[in-house]
Amino acid sequence: GRFRVKHFGVATHNGFSSFGILKMIREIVSTNRNIKVWNLSLGSKTEIPKNFISPEGAELDNIQTEYDVIFIIAGTNKADNSTSTMRIGSPADSLNSLVVNSVSFNNTPASYTRVGPVLSFFQKPDISYYGGDGRSANERIAVCRDSLGAQYVVGTSYAAPWITRKMAYLIYNLGLNR
């Protein structure tokens, strides 16, 4: 399907506050009530705690309930040099959001993916999609860099928009609710 897309820059510089971003997200969602599907590619470098939901995840859950929207959230990436298993970072611990992880083109978990669960019993991430993995261009996702051509990248932030598009199709074209 073809969908109209709006871009709202909420983390446009270094040193921003997660609470400031959440305030902006709430304001943007409240003034754009016709938009039901939202893609978020924000992620903490730190892991979520085992027995708590982050304030960011909890606030996104509140916004979704209050405005009848759904957030599709990138499942956060491990650091390039990390080899051990790492838990997801906030806001990917939002219980009501659809959290997206990445797989390679061989359908195996990408080397940078992180794991749940949230509160030890909510399995997150919810779904995985191609986010690329590897060093060569044919193992990565091609994105439009600028008028000069493509850039080849990897990450959950590149898998999440594909799922956002599919969710938008289900809601706007097939008439399903969130």
C-alpha cells in the first residue's frame, strides 16, 4: 500500500532528555489524532531492569491507551564490540507496543539483537524482520543516503519501519483496530 508519512524529529541533537522526548511525543500524538501507527527508533544503551518497566516504556503505554494508537519500536541494538547477550533497552520494554528485532538475510538473529523478557514474563521483542547483518553490501539494508545514492546499513531501526508499514496496512486498508 501507499501511505502518507510524516516525520517528527524528537531527538535531533546530542544531550537530549528522555523525559523531554516523551513530552514531545505526547504533544505530537495528541495533535495528530488521525495517525494511529507510530514508528519509534529510540533506544537506550543500557539494559532494562529485570523487575521494573522503565518510565519511558510506561509513558508510551499510557499514551497508546489514552489516544488509541500503537507504537512500533525498534528493539535496540547491542554495541558493535559487544559479544555477550544483552537485555533490550528502554523504551522497548513498553508492554503495549510492538517491539521489532532484526534477523539476517539467512533468517538467523542478527549479531546486534538484544533480548527480553520484560518483568520476567512478557516476551519482548514481539517480532523480527530483516535488518541486515554483516560487512558486505549484499548482507545489509540499502537506504537512500542522499541524491548521490544508497548507503548500506544494519539495525533494528531499519527493520521496524517494514513492520510499521505492515501494521498501517492492517489498520488503514483492512480496517483492523490496534
